[in-house]
Amino acid sequence: MKAILVKEPGGPEQLVLGEYAKPLPNSDELLVRVHATALNRADTLQRQGKYPPPKDASPLLGLEVAGIVEEAGSNCTRFKKGDNVFGLLPGGGYAEYAVIHESMALPMPAHLTMEEAAAIPEVFLTAYQALVWLARLQAGERVLLHAGASGVGTAGIQLARALQAEVLVTASEQKLEACLALGAHKAIDYKAGAFEDKVLAFTDGEGVDVIIDFIAGPYFDSNIECLRLDGRLVLLATLGGGKVEAFDLRKLLAKRLHVMGSTLRSRTRGYQAKLTEEMWTFARPHFESGRIKPVVDTVFDWQEVAAAHRYMEQNKNIGKIVLRVS
Ligand SMILES: NC(=O)c1ccc[n+]([C@@H]2O[C@H](COP(=O)([O-])OP(=O)(O)OC[C@H]3O[C@@H](n4cnc5c(N)ncnc54)[C@H](OP(=O)(O)O)[C@@H]3O)[C@@H](O)[C@H]2O)c1
């Protein structure tokens, strides 16, 4: 089959369309003819050799797909040949065919295109896990989402609104309007002064209950300033750096704070399948009513995968970058 291969660990120019062995589904898996996959930052790290795939996962890039079931393993009961499905993968999405454990596959809503469905799994599962399972966000609470216009951020804004929270985001200036249009109550240009001052001004000095952060090191002190009593900080990436030089831990005690970190890819399939089921049970009615939508910035043909990676690494996207697999 055709697949995107990494010639040598390195830049986007290392990505080439080539030949790779078609995967064989086991009895609990579906073989899917991939129509669309979507980019994640993890792909850019894996391409550089900095994020090896989990044991037993396909070495090919690609953490999510939408496509049509070509073959269903003998134990599969929910899907059959010809069904449109989408879902999260441990790897292998940048290919003509991918295998997905049946418990990880979701039925594609009729109103979505393949490109839209491929834009859902990774970011909505990550945002749901962070907001609901880790931070236990409650209706009426306030949440601050950093990188509000990122894939995870745009999913997080919509899920947090559906959970009836008040939503603040940070993003670069040209992305603020998009965050407000998705439902954020306040969008802060983090390059125009200290975001914590604006968070505290907007919340009458109270701060927020939950922060979902991808920047980490340089934001840590400011995040702690923004959290109110019993606040929860969830760290999902270290885009700004992984170190905090000097931090007074007594602040955590005084405000009774929880600081958590997580990666979705390292979770067991059982955990991911339960998360998939719960997120979709919650979000499906909202997708069907149009209250929540996949946010697709750009669809690239998969022959243009190098350009798509460059586009992500230049921080140009609002929402997801999708590859059409032809
Ligand atoms: N832990 C997990 O389970 C998990 C799961 C999925 C994703 N992630 C991570 O979450 C992050 C977001 O993923 P994504 O796919 O949604 O990303 P994305 O769509 O590529 O968006 C990332 C955005 O973050 C902002 N940004 C980048 N570097 C920054 C910096 N140093 N300081 C401030 N803002 C910065 C940029 O937006 P602006 O223009 O607004 O600056 C950029 O467009 C990635 O780091 C990804 O690896 C973690």
C-alpha cells in the first residue's frame, strides 16, 4: 500500500510517499481504507526521531483517521465492511490502510465529511480527558485554556462551554476572534503583556478554577498566580520549555492546588476506549445539533505532507490540519 515514510529523522523534507506493507487486522480489529488523517504535534516530534511510537504500534505517523471499513475481524460486532468510521490510533494513520481496535472506532455522523471526522479524535479526547477526567471541571467554574486556537484549544473551548464553564483563553493576536467565535468569554493576546494581569482583571481578582496548559516552564509562576483556592493545573505539553528555575512551593499549599501532567498516547487501550466512549456519549448530541463542530483550518492532499508539517511548525493553524488520503 501507499504510505508516508520518514526517510531519515529530521525536517519535513524527510517525508515521502512510498510503499509499506498493508496491515493485517486481528480478530478484534477493523481494517480501514483511510480517506483522511490529521496532523498532531506528536507527528512532528516523531518525524524528528524525538518521540518513538509505543511498543506494538505501527511505526508510521498518524494518530487518527476517518475512512471506510474494508474488513472486520471475526470478533467484531459493532462494525462491518462498508461502514464509515473514525477514531484514535496508536500510529499508522498516514497510510492507505490502517487497523483500529474495534473498541476505539466510532460511527461517523452522516453530516460530517471524512476530513471533518478525522479532525475530531485526538484533540477532543485530549481536551475531554483534561477537563473532565483530570481537572474535574464543574458547571459554573472558570477555565483558562492556553493556546486557545490550537487543535486541542479549539476542542477545549467548545467542550468547556458545553460543560457550562466560563472560558478564558490565551492565543496570539490574529487568533483571538476565532476563539471568541467558538465560545470563549475572554481571549487574551499573550504577547501583549502578562496574561495573569488580564485573567485577574477579568475575574475581579478571583482567578480561575482550572488551567489547561501546553507551554509549561515559562508559564508556571503566572499559572499559579491565576489559580484560585482548590485550583487545578493540567500540563499537557512543554512547548515553552520544561524547567522552572525557582518556585516557592508554599504557594501550592496556601491555595491547596493540584498540579497534574498527562499524555494520552501512553495510556492503555482500555483507558483510551473508555475515554472514547464517554467523550462521544457526551459530545455526540452537541456535534449533531451543530453546537460543537470540528475546527478544520486547512486540508492538504497527502502528497503535500511536508508543507502541512511546515505550516503546523510555523504556528499558522487555527484548529486542525488535515491530510486527504487519495
Ligand atoms: N499530553 C497529551 O495527551 C497531548 C495530547 C495532544 C496534544 N498535546 C500537545 O498539546 C499541544 C497542542 O497540540 P495541538 O495539536 O492542539 O497544537 P497546534 O494545533 O499545533 O497548536 C499549537 C499552538 O500553540 C501555540 N504555541 C506554540 N508554541 C508556543 C509557545 N512557546 N508559547 C505560547 N504558545 C505557543 C501556537 O499558537 P499561537 O499562535 O496562539 O501562539 C500554536 O499554533 C502540543 O504541544 C501537543 O503536543 C498533548
